[in-house]
Amino acid sequence: MSSRNLVKVKVSRVIAAEVSKILHFLTEVDEFPSYVSSVKQASVLQRWQNKMKTKWLIQVDHLPISWIEEDVVDFEKNTISFKALEGDLQEFKGRWKFKPVSGGTLVTVTAYASLNIPAIGDFAREYVEKTLTKNFEAILKAIEARIISLKYKAAKGTVSQAISGFGIIGHLYNFYHLERCLKMLNPGFKMPSRDFLGQLFNVTPSFKLYDIQDFKSKTGASSHGCFIVATFIPDLIEKDVWSIFSKVVKACRIAEEHGMGIVTLGGFTSIVAERIGQAITDMVDIPITTGNTFTAAMALEGAYKAASGLGLDIGALKVAVIGGTGDIGSACARVLTEKAAQVTVTGRTKSNLRKLNKELLKKRKAKIIATTNNEAAVRDADIVIACASATSSILLVDWFKPGSIVCDVGYPKNISYTPTNRDDILIFSGGLAKTPSPLNLPIDLGLPSPDSIYGCFAEAVILSLEKRYENYSFGRGNIMPDKVEEIKVLGQKHGFELSKFWWGERLMDDLAIAKIKERLDSSKKIFAVK
């Protein structure tokens, strides 16, 4: 084989499986076209002892290559050797090698091909090299995905050692957040230009940032997990939603590769699929939760505690749910309809508002108002639960009436953290829980204290401690009061409690709440005298 005409291809991948399992898939040649996109035809023409004669047709970037080869399996050396007997390439041969490593098996395929086509030979060799490389990469990825898929199918409805733990998918909420996190990871990092860093981050695939070891429940149960970064910021959703969807799917697959029992979609990662009408559950095998049920539970608990702290009876109060047609908002509205005097829900889409309004009216305890006017809803409310999916703040702090309770569940926040002199309202970040064990994440995720966690993160941890690997919170607007109560009770069982009240870095402690109550009581006395 002349070196001038020689094409060499080498591709490696670590697959989380034993050598024997990978060998099994590679020798089941007839199955390849059903799950390897680049393999159009593959069949076993003859099989004897440790040898096979196989026929192939692959196609990558519109270039079809066909051949017949002989394969020899050496079980002692963990190799498969192959050599083309006839086909489009003058020569084609190589070897698969399998080496047990930490985390699975290192699979390496090395192949050599030659072709001597007059006039276009140089271009043809380069093109064929790329084609063969892409084909082998596709085969390895597809085998890994198939092994993972079968593992999750086998574990469904059972307690499996192969599937356990939780994956948490998060994202950064703006460019300044990205800069801050990079500085946390490397304090000496010199920041490049925003254009360079922004574009580089945009093309970076989702990745696992951190392993969470031995998370302890107050019951003594333990779990483990990993934190995965979906590499986008919410502002990009309107520009390229399909690209972001693929990043979220990739993040879920990373959780699968690490054998997690469930993965939670934090922040905007749960919204992306809704925007394009595509279910992430159709793309992956791992059970998925948005974490919105526990987030709603913590938002409601925060509102109840705040009302109690100010000496208010929630049954006599007007509540506004901003983003009420969303998953968290509709869950809160359903519960509050049974408790408050009036519930006002807001949303961007009138058809969704009408649908929710019709549902809530059947409850008949509270007065129900549905509107697209956030300002009007807020100005009339005693309690505001803000949970709209917005890329920037949508509510002004000046809108809230004195003595009101404001629970901002948004990520990014529905209300700006800009300093304010309002000391007559109780405003706090909602949907947060206090954990029985710290997660010790290496970057700043906007959490106010080390023992705080977003409700959407906590839900996956709670479910993994319960070994309930299921699509717990999924879809839009499906969360009912009984499920909110169930996850709240499970959280309490494992030591997840309502977080302290924080607004930015300011702790809204008992003294701060007492001052607000004092101002509220004074206002009532003045009003009574008048």
C-alpha cells in the first residue's frame, strides 16, 4: 500500500460498558442500519467460529461507500480485525481494540484505506478520510446511545444499581454572570473581549462541571449526582431556539452517560422545548423533571410564612400570580384559589389565560381575575408571586403597594435587584429551599447562602433519595395541588425546608420583617384615625 495513496483514520471513545457488551453490539451487524445514521445497509453474508463475512453501504455527506469485508474476532486480545475483500476502495483494513478503563471501555478503531483515482486522487483521499472518520464516530456514538437506552429501559419501574442519582442542569442568566463564574473558577483569569468570549461560549457544547458526592438526607439515606452546564444565556433563546434545544438535549445525555436516575431542567432549560413544541422526553431515555412542583411548594410556603410574620390572614388577602399561565404560576394559582379571597393571574397569551380562568372559576372559593396587565394586577395585590419566564425584569418595585408581600420566583428575576429605599414591603427570592447537606457547587448560581438551593434542583435530589425515577414534573400547566403537597411532604421527610428570606445579598430576617409589620400597623392606625 503506497504511502502516497494511504489514508489513515483513528477514532477513540470511552463507553460506559463492559468489553463483552460492546463486542456483542459490534458483531450484530444486521442491526446497524436501525440505529447508526451513517450505515444505510449492513448484513452478515457468512458466519463461522470467530469470523464473519459482512456487506456494507455507508453514506456521509452524500458520499456512498460500499464494500464486502472479512472480520476476525480475537476474544483473548479483545480485538476485531477487518479487511475488505472487494468494494469502492482499492484497499481497506483495520482493527478495533477494547481496553477496560475507569468508567468503562476505551474503544479505538484504526483503519487504513487506499484509492488511486486519476486527476482527483488528492481531493478524493482527503474526502474519503473525513467520510470514514465521521462514520466510525457515528458508530461509536450510536453504540453508546443504544447501550444507555437499553440500560434505562431495563431499569424502568425497578430499583437498579446501574441507574441512580440525580443530574442538575443549570445555565448562566447573563453575560456578567458568565464573567463572574469564570473568575470564581480561576481568580487570575484575564477576561478576553466580550465578542470573543460570547461567541466561544455559544459554540461550546453543554458539559459536566461538577460531581456531587454522598448527599445526605436527614433520614440517613444518601444519593449522588452531577451538575451540568447548558451553555446558553436566556437572551439567546429568541435568536436560536433550536440550537439551545440541542444543548439541553446534550445536557440530558451527559446525565445519561453518567448513569443518573433522574435529571432536572433548571431555569430556562425547561422552557426551550415548549417554545418549539418538541418534547425532550422524545429525545432521551433518562427520566426528566422540571422541578417546578417543589418550586411551587416553596413559593407557596414562603407566601404563607410571610403573611403570618406580618400578622395577615391569607383568607382575606388579594393575591396576584405573575406568569400565572406557566407551570409554576398555574400550580400556585390552583392552590391559592382554595385559600385566598381573590386570585389574579396574568399571562402573555389571552387564549391560555381564558383556559386557566375557566378552570379556576370551577373552584369557586376565591374571586378570579385574569389579565395581561401586570402593573394593574400588582398594584391591587396584597401578595405577589412573580414567576414569569422573562429574560429581564418586568416588574417595577414602585408598583407594589405598602405592606405587600412579594415572592420573586423568576430566574432571571422578574424584579430588578437595583437598590431601593422601599422598606414598607416584604420582598424576597421565592422557590428556594434549605438543604440538609450542602451541594458545594464551585460557581455562583445566584443563591444567597451555601445551604440554599433552587426548588427545581431540590426536586431531583428528593426524588433520587426516594428512588422515584420518573417524569415527575413535566409538560406545561399540569401540576395539581395534591402533587404540590406530596413533594412538599417528601422534602420535609429528607430535611428540605423553606429557605430564609433573601433579597439579593440582603437577609430579610425577623428584625426586618418586624420593622415592615410596624410600618404596616402604623399605617393602619393613621388610616383608622382619618
